[in-house]
Amino acid sequence: MEVRTLGNTGLKISRLGMGLARIGAELVETDLDEAGQVLNRALDAGLNFLDTAACYGFAEEMIGRTVAHRRDEYVLATKCGHVTDDPQCGRVNDDLSAQPWTARVVEESVARSLIRMKTDHLDLLQLHSCSVEVLKQGEVIEALFKAKRSGQTRFIGYSGDNEAALWAVESGLFDTLQTSYNVVDQHARTKLFGSAMANGMGIIIKRPVANGAWGAKRIPYSYASEYFRRARVMAQMGPIPGAPDDHILLVTGFVFAHSAVDTAIVGTRNPLHMTKNIEMVQNRLPISTEVVEELHRRFDQVEDNWVQMT
């Protein structure tokens, strides 16, 4: 597995990372065997970057109950800021007065995450897609710095897109940026990557396979409707010479073709899918430069005019 250094953090991470949103959304507390198979298979293959969040159902507990004994083998990242009022995981201390994007919620979230994942420290603590207004107010950022000073986390980051991501990058306050980037969502290439790299930030990509929208016959998930529409617009521009027939290989290869990307997180609850993802990244990349450039060209041709396209 290819390993990169995450910005200026010095953390050595696998180019393919594992996101635990799917495990948190689709598995319940009793599905330990399935979660354990996926996580242990990933670690056995050298995939060492695990990305989760306080609000991903039982995802943090799954890490603690299946691979905590291998803690020195992985870089552990989680996210905070939301009040975890999902029925699966309960509110913060069952306190109905808790408000999102406050120092109190961040502090309690960090303490809870450490307990859930059976560790004494996080490698990376990220704000979870809060607004520019929240960032400018500063309370939650100071809570992250407090966690860093106390040793609860080694580094801090921002996870989000668009205007808030740009503010986080330009602020110089964060060690890492986690943002969306894929064939149908390429704005980070022109608006974020350069500044983030100049500031020494590690770059973590979420949604690298565009929620399965590229090449799909119908909308794969309800939340992927916009990605699906964009994929159809770009596909209607004609065949892409040299593009692999495997749609997942195409979209994955597209993301990994960018040197700015330190790691891309892909989530699955299926051990076989995890094995296939690892094999693909290790043995079937890269895709051709011409294909990547053509995908750039098609996106740039549409840019912000998706509403006018059919």
C-alpha cells in the first residue's frame, strides 16, 4: 500500500483510507463480527488511516471493540461538533440542553470518543462541516486547540466544502483539510488544493467515488441525485478514449491521479468489497493522464452552470 505524509503533521498514512460512515449507518451494535472483519482486513493489507465521527452511529464503538488492541497500527481520525442525538447513540450525556457547535459539545464529544474507541489519544480531531459563521465565532476552534494542548489529539482539522473549507484553509489554523473531490465535484482542484498545500495542510478526500453516481443507470442513493445529474451531463459529451470500462476504477483512478491528495477515504461494510478496493488501488492504478485531463475538461466546460444543463 502506498504511504504518504499527511501535510506537515509527519503522520504516515496509506493513500487509501477507510471511512466508517457506512459501518455506522448500516451496522448495529451486535454486528461486531462483520465490522471486525472489514477493519482487520484493512489493517492486515496496510491500510492504516481510519476516519470516523461522533455522529456515525456505533462506528466509534466498533473501532474500540474490534481493533483497539492494534492501536499502534493505525492513524485514528474522528469528527465532532454535532449533538449526537441519533437514537442509536444517544444525546451528549442525555442532556437535552446541549447545543451544537459549542465548546461544551466539542469537549464532551472528544472525551466520549476516547472512551468509545478505547484509546488515550486521537491522531486527528476534525470539525464536522460547520458553517463559516461558526468558524469565525471561534469557540469551537479554541475547543480543538484545548484538546490538542491537553494531549487528547495530536492534530486538528476541518472537514467540509465550499466557502467554509476555503475559510478554514486560509485561516492557517488547521493541520488538515477533509473535503469532497471526485469526477463530478472538482472545485477543490482550483479553489482549495493550492492554498492548502501552500499552508502545509494534509489533504483528505471524501466522496471519491461520487456516491456511485458515475456510470449508474439510476440514482444510487437519494442523497446522490445531484452527482447523478452531473454524471449524466458529462457522459453525454461522448465516449472518453482510453477510459477503463470499470466505472469504480475510473473514478478512483481520477482522484488518485492528483498529487495533492494524501489519502482518499472509501467506506464499506463488506469485507469482500474492502479486499477488492485494496487490490484495485495496489494493482490497477494509475489510469491514463489523457483520461484525467478529459474529465478535467468536461467539468471545466460546465463549471457552475449545472442548472442550465439537462
